[in-house]
Amino acid sequence: MDNRFKVINELENDRQERNISRDSIEFISLLCRSIKHSNTLEIGTFNGYSALWFSLYSKKVVTIEVHSVYANMAKENFCKSGAENIELIHGNAIDVLKDLKEKFDIIFIDAKKSEYKEYLELSLNLLSDDGIIFVDNTISHKESMLDFFEYIERSSLYHQELGIGKGLMIISKLH
């Protein structure tokens, strides 16, 4: 068994309440498999659970974490798993997003809920033309994300909210 799966299973058993739900990450992974050689950006690393899932199907994963404790925990899990295609950036996501230059096919937002609107706005500049943005916790934390939902409704972005996990929204640019 790939060592990443071993670490993923350990993380599910250890800290599942803070991780994306298994249903949601499996759904995202299914779509990721269809995008060959994708570059993935994750905003909010926590213990590295979802980044490890992305690493299974992405050419490269860039993940951003502001909290030192979580960044160190994730680094340890990445090392333990043997994943070599994950780059962890320790810093404030808004600042990091402003400095990134590369394009990403998949962007996953699961960080400070009150900053989702800013993450989305900055992520749109980094999204490849056919890229997809996944946003977690759109049902469970809706009250903390009202400006995000208002922005989405006023935008010309395609978006669909799914009732899996704690709520998962899929966003893409309309061409």
C-alpha cells in the first residue's frame, strides 16, 4: 500500500473533526483524477490530510498554512508518507496568494472562513482557464461566510453547492 494511504488513514482516525469529510475529499479526488498532471493549490493545510489526498493525483501540490503548529504537523506527515510533490508554504494565505505567480488547475479553500471572499478573489487570478475551485464548509459555516456568498451571487462564476460533508461548493470561470 502507498505510504500516503497509510498516513491518510492514521489522520482520519486521529483528527477527523478538523479535516475535510471523507465523502468530500473522495468526490474531489475523483474529479482530480480526470485532470492529468494538475497543479493543485490548497489554502489551509492543518495536518496535511487533504494535501496528501491531492498528492495522489496531482503533479504538484502547493499548500499554505498560517499556524506554525499545524505547518510542522503537516511537514511531519508529508515526510512520514514519502510524498515528494507537496510544497508547504508557512504564511498568511492572503499575503502568499498575492505573491504566487503560477497557475493552478485545482484550488481548494478550507481555511479561515471569514476570509473566504478574499481567498476566492485572489485565487481567481491563479486559476487556469479550465480550472476548478473547491470550497469546503459552505453549509456548516455559512453564517461566517456571508460576504463570500454575496460575492458569488453577484459574480459571473459558475458555482454549485453540494450537500456532501459540511457543504462543498464547486466554482469555475465561465468562458
